[in-house]
Amino acid sequence: MAYDVTWGDNASLFTFFNRTDIIEVNEANGILHGSRAFAHYHCSIWNFLDCDTSDITKEDVKQPAYITWASTLSVQYIKKALVARDIYSLGLCHEFAALFQNLEGSGEVRIFTSLDAAQQWCKPKKNYRHKRTPLHTY
């Protein structure tokens, strides 16, 4: 496993390190979206500052983008912060953001070059209330 997960009060932080491949990214995505606490998290930060993403292709990025989009069907609004500095990782982040935007998911994906800036963006507004849309209404 080439990542660590930190669960905060209303946000999660996935920090990748060493050589990271799409299998690990998808595994981490499964941990996030499979968590019972997922509905209470309004933001997730994906930190790629200290890893090598050269084994991931732009084609690979489709699966996590589709999974993130699909999660918006059960959670009304998602914020995902992608943090990277090197050109290759930034390109993958931009590919993910473009795919998510084209799928018209209910949420935002932003790209940062600083973990501090991503954490600042993820702080909830003072009067933040999580809204949840049920999958089925009877």
C-alpha cells in the first residue's frame, strides 16, 4: 500500500508516496466511497506531492473519475482536492477534473500545488450543513 488515510471531522486526506499505480488509487477510492462515514464528509484531499505517478496513464484516470461521479448519485455534493506539483501528476489531475466536469457530477474538483491551500479550501463554511439526497423515495 503506497498511501496513508487520515480521517478528519468532515474531510479525508489520502497521501500517496513512493511509486503509485492506478490499482492503489482505485483501492483508496474504494475505501473512501465504501466508508460508512462517506456521507458525512464534504471534502476529500488527494495528496500526490510525494509520489511517482508515472505508471498511471490518462486512460487509467477514467475509472476513479466515473466512481467519483457515481458517488454523487447518493451524496448530493462532493468536493475533491487534488494536490500535485510535477508536470506529469498535474496533467493526470487535470484529466480527472475534466472527466468529472464532463460527466456533470454534483460537486467540485480543484487542483492545488500546496497541501495548505487544499486544506483551506476544504474547510467548511461556518454555517455548512451537509445535505443528503436519498437513493430511493418511497
